[in-house]
Amino acid sequence: MEIRAYCKMCGKPYIKRNGKSLFCSDACKKARIKQRYEAEKEERKAYAKRWREEHPDYYEQRKKTVPNYERDRWRKIRGSQEYTRECPICGETFTTWYPQKQTCSDACSRIRQKRYGVNQKKKDYHAE
Ligand SMILES: [Zn+2]
Ligand SMILES: [Zn+2]
């Protein structure tokens, strides 16, 4: 269905083929987005300025607490990737940041490799 409409940017009449389209061309659409961005830029600037005036010590405070902030952020990133698993060798529950890790410790990892490792598989293969 074709609808006659007026471009929201340049005001020219055009045929609306897409129900969502408000502009006669991509150029007008881009121009409108830019126009809106420019208008909001002033608003954002004014808001940021007002906010700084209302919180004069915020930046000073932040400067002082950056190391803590960074550490917390780092912990959060790593913490969000933490896995809780049960060690198949000793049965201990452990947490790890590595998705590949299956055992609680190097010792258990070695036992596991010996038990289920590549060498074992090879032996089984030859035994068949
Ligand atoms: Zn237009
Ligand atoms: Zn273990």
C-alpha cells in the first residue's frame, strides 16, 4: 500500500512505502538524526554542567578512590566468570575463573590426567 506523506525533514511530499519511514530519503533521515543529536548535545552539556555544580566534590572524590574502584571493577569482571565445580578426584567443591578447569588443584589435575588422560586413551585403543 502506498501512502502520500510529507517529509519530516525537508517538507517535500513523497510516497510512503514503509509504514515506519518519516522521510523522503536516507539523506533526510540522516540529516534529521544529526539535527536531533546537535540539539541534544547542548542539553547534555547543560545537564552535565548543572550536575557538576551540584556535586562539586564528586570529581575530587573519584580521583582519590580510583584505585579501589578499579580493583572492584576487576573483581566484578572476574567474579562474574567464576564457576563452581565439584572435583571429580577428591570430591571437593571449588571455584575457578577458568571454564576449562575440572579439578580443584594441580595434584588432582595430574591424577585425573593419569586416569582419564590421553595416554590412557591410547593404551585402551591399542588394547582393543
Ligand atoms: Zn526530505
Ligand atoms: Zn580435588
